[in-house]
Amino acid sequence: MSRLKKDVGIIDRAWELQHKIEVRQQRIGKGKYGRVLKMARKPTNEEYEKTSKITGLGILLVGAIGFTIYIIKELAVPWILSALGY
């Protein structure tokens, strides 16, 4: 008999969990970002390629700037300091 009560408790908890999940799903699209989610769509191949190229160029630009700063730090600063007598 206690086994039957445990099973009923598990079933009730499962239904409660299912209800909570369904309520959450219904609220999707009604919060802060709901309009954005409703308008969102999968990008076309052309849009994806352009976005990838622009992102890649941005990464390369940031890397080049960082490398230039590193080279200046390693080569130019010691040369300037030695020229000044430090």
C-alpha cells in the first residue's frame, strides 16, 4: 500500500513539473526580449558569410594592434631608455 502512495506522489509531482514547464513555455516571447525573439530568423548564407568575414577582420585588426603594441614595448622602449641613459 505504501508503494502505491509513493507512485501516486511521483505521478503528482511529474504532473506539477509538466504544468510548470508548459506555463514557462507560454511566457516565452512576452518578456523584455519577446519582440526580438518573434522577429528573429535564421540568417541566409550570404548574411552569414558577411558577418563571418567582418568578425574575422575585426579579430585580425585587434590582434595586429596588440602585436604592434608588444613590438613597441619590446624594441622601441629599451632603445629609447638606453639613448636617455637609463
